[in-house]
Amino acid sequence: MLQAKGIYKRYQQRQVLKGVSMEVFCGEMLAIVGASGAGKSTLLQIMGTLDQPDEGEIIFQGEVIHRLAKQKLAAFRNKRLGFVFQHHNLLPEFSAEENIWMPALISGEAIDQVKARARDLMERLGLAQIVGQKPSQLSGGEQQRVAIARALINQPDLLLADEPTGNLDQKNASALHELLLELRKTYQQTIVVVTHNQELARLADRKMTMSEGVLIEH
């Protein structure tokens, strides 16, 4: 599905990524682990077109995506990729359901279709009871599940998760692990997760370690 070829990235005087090459296969869950500052999140952001490599290519289903024009790149990111971050980034003035709608409304879909798909996702993710509640009324686990539903609303080809359990307690982290596995099984969802959580990494189909800007497969 996705291939990174010779990715280099420097911030000021620090070389963060040093010629990283990797592949992501359809339907798999891939975990990338490593110490803080090793370059994991930088690689994920480049894979998700949120940042640009200094050198190298990101190829998605045969297309070099980071060279797309700005408008086409934004449309690609909205329709084909889903993002889940450690900080949920929910909009506080909107309800849980409205937060989930956002990417689909941005893409121009009809509101009735968006609502139906959002309600289905909320039911599947155990969120039916908090439809109208604001993020401030939700637990950390509920906020993260809303963020996952938002990431899935456009039925993305690839879900990218950056430390999704970082702000969760053990109980909610374990529930999120089960949810990610269920998503892979139910939707054949391709998932790349950057994590410090070794339990989550062990559940993945493959694990890679980032060390000083170099990626090593186990």
C-alpha cells in the first residue's frame, strides 16, 4: 500500500531521519517503537503528508504523493488517510457526533450520508450513549474513541496513530488495543501505530524499531 524510499529529514542541526526505507502492506497492523526523539513521529507525519522529506519518496499505491500540488495533497489526505494522535484534538464547542462528522463534511459529502455513517461508527465503537455530549463531558477513553471514529468517517485506506494510548490509563489503553485489533479484523483496516506501549506493539502483525533515525525490522 505505502512505500517509503530513502527518507531523510533534518531539523536545524539535527538529522532526524537517515535514509529510512520501509513498506506497509494492505490489511496489516504495523507498530513502530523506539525511544523519545528517535524519529518515529517525524516518519509518521511524513507518511501522512503532514510534513515533507528533505530527500526520498513516499509512494502510495504507485503514486509519489508528497509531490502532489497543495490542493490535491489536502484532498488525498482527507479521503485516503485517517489520523489519531495522543492529544485527541477534538473541537470543544461541538458535540462528539459533530466532531466525527468534520472530515466528511470538509470533503463535501451530503449531511444525511455523513450522519448515518457516524451513527454506525459510534454504535460499533461503544459511543451511542454520548452522541450529543461535548468533549469536556467525556472520559479520556471516550475522547480517544471519538477521535478514532473521526479518523474512520471517510473510510480511509490507511489509519496512522501516533501514541494513541499515551494519555490513557491501563484500563482504557487495553480497551483501545482491543479496538484497534477489531478494526483491522472487521474493516480489514491497514494501521500504522507509533507507540511506547510494548503491549500494543506485541499485538501488531509486524514491529519495527526506530533508533537514531534508522528503522530496524524485527
